[in-house]
Amino acid sequence: MVNMEAEQKINVYLITGFLGAGKTTVLNHLLKSLEGERNVVIENEFGKVSVDGSLISKSYSDLYELNNGCICCSLDEELYDVLSLLARSNERAHNLFIETTGVADAGNVAAIFKREDVSKVFNLRRVICIADAETVEDYLGETNETIRQVIASDLIVINKIDLVTPEYALKLKDLMSSANPFAEVIFSKDGTIPEQLLYETRKENQLLLNENLGAFLGANKHKIVTVTYRTENEFYKDYLLHTLNVTLMIHYSQIYRIKGFIKLEKSNEKILLQSTGKRLTLESHGNWETDDPVSELVFIGIGLQTPAIQRILRPAIKIVNAKTKAARKAVTGN
Ligand SMILES: Nc1nc2c(ncn2[C@@H]2O[C@H](COP(=O)(O)OP(=O)(O)OP(=O)(O)O)[C@@H](O)[C@H]2O)c(=O)[nH]1
């Protein structure tokens, strides 16, 4: 890494949290708060479909998408390359936001900023863990990843506070504080967090210094897998909602996240489909700008297999034949 100590260090904000907790939502809020500064984003996504890159608001100077696996497992490679690039850049960034995958071990990623050469250029200001108020308690019990993320952070944001009662929110706050007494715990709706929290200096996280913790948590091997479903056919909206809602109801503790862009029948809208916990949402993202749209859905969870996903989606598929495609082209005039 190039020595440029004389220049202002780049502030680093590490955003972690389980799948679907609201990391991208928080990131967009922070980018808006610091608009006007030179903000660089490193986005690390789990799953082959790059959805998140297109969901990040455009108020950044540069975006690096790392899709070669989870950065906590391949730290010395892609991430280090991007950091070297930023360190050498003539126009030094003010802020670097790193959004990890929903399963990343944030402690591993944070550790890289302690290396002597890296800490000369980068100042890790905050490790922010986003917790989904609706699901975090379940995931704390079920997944090793969630507890690691909570423990590694110095700011825990209990997001989606609109989805739980005030009494339960307070219970969650106690739960988070007992899991990590060194972190500040705040509530948030739609990823809104007070800007001044960004300027506070990170306190040394005593939990990460505890050598026994590694033994307690065990080796961090992600058991979580992804299955990507891709089709040129269209979806029947009602059947799709039905089959996915029933599936999530039954397999909620196995399917952590579904996301992707799809095409519904009789519509040219590009629909973003997402699930977190048992909740399924469909939202319009403009129109498809191609005559041959391909719907892609990534399923993230435990023990997922392609044939099972195909079986779940089959009733919702409308086969698009050559005639339909020709008619579509005639309508769009191409
Ligand atoms: N009701 C509610 N929904 C929210 C809130 N914050 C985020 N969401 C929704 O939660 C879903 C997931 O949000 P993201 O920001 O994409 O979550 P993420 O952690 O980046 O997801 P991954 O990158 O897949 O792990 C989206 O549908 C958001 O619109 C909130 O405060 N309340």
C-alpha cells in the first residue's frame, strides 16, 4: 500500500447485519447525509444475481461490486486490491462505506483495518450492525453469523421498528445490549440514523479482544447456500404470491432471503421481488428496457436445492412462446 500519511485518512464505515435487515437502506440514508463528500462504496453480495448494486442510490463517487464470494472469507484478495487502488488515487475519498454480505463475519473484515499499512490510510470509524426488529431474535438463536455480527459492532441499529410493538422493541434493546455491552444501540425506521453518530470515534471493542470468544463461536464456515432461478417466461402474479407465501410460511427458518427482478404477465414493469422473514414484497422499478426480459430470483438459505425451487415456482410460470414474443415486439414497435 502506498504511503500517503500526510493526506487526510479515509473514514471507513463497515455496514453489517443479517440477510435483509436493511443494510442497503441504511447505506442509502448515509450516502444522502454525506452528499457532497467524496463517497466510495464497496458492495459485497451473496448470490449470483447482482441486485443490490442497482438499489444503491447514485450519490456516490465510485462503486466497487465484489461478487467473488463473501469478503470475510477472501479478505486478502479483492478487498485488499480495492483498498490499494483507493490509497493510490489522486482524488482521495473522504468516506468509504463497505456493505458486507448478510452472512459476513464483520470482525474478520474489521481486522484488516488494524494492519499497519492499511491503518496509515484508512480510519475505521464505525462497525454498524443492522438488526431486523422482526427477525433478529430468531436468527440470534439459529445462526452463528448473526451473533458474530452483533458482537463485532460498536453501533447496533434495530431497524424496521415500525413492524414491532414498543414493548418488544425495548426487549430487543436489552437483548442486544446483553449480547454486546460495548455497543451503542439505537432504533431506526427505513434505515434512518442520526448523522452525528458517524463522527463519534469507535471505541475499542473488548469483545473482539477476548481470545476465548473464537472457541465459543467456532469456526465460521457459512452453511448458507444460494439457488438462482432464471427464466425467459413470465410469472402469474397471483400464483406467484400464493406459492411463495405458503413456502415462506412453512420454510421460514430455512429460506432467509429471496430477491430479484421479475416480469409478470400482461405487464412490462420490472418488478423487484424480495422476502425477509415471512414477509414478501413486490415493487415496481420502471420498465424492462429489452424485448427479451429474463427474470432472475436468488434464494438464500440452508439446504436449498434447485429441483425444490423449480417445483415451488412451476405453478406460477406462464410459458412465453414465439407467438407471444412476436406480439410483444409488435406492441413495442421493434
Ligand atoms: N417495514 C420496513 N421495511 C424496511 C425497513 N428498512 C428496510 N426495509 C425493507 O426491507 C427489505 C430489505 O432491505 P435491504 O436494505 O435491501 O436489506 P439488506 O440488509 O441490504 O439485504 P441483503 O443485502 O439482501 O442482505 C427491503 O424491502 C426494504 O424496503 C423499515 O424500517 N421498515
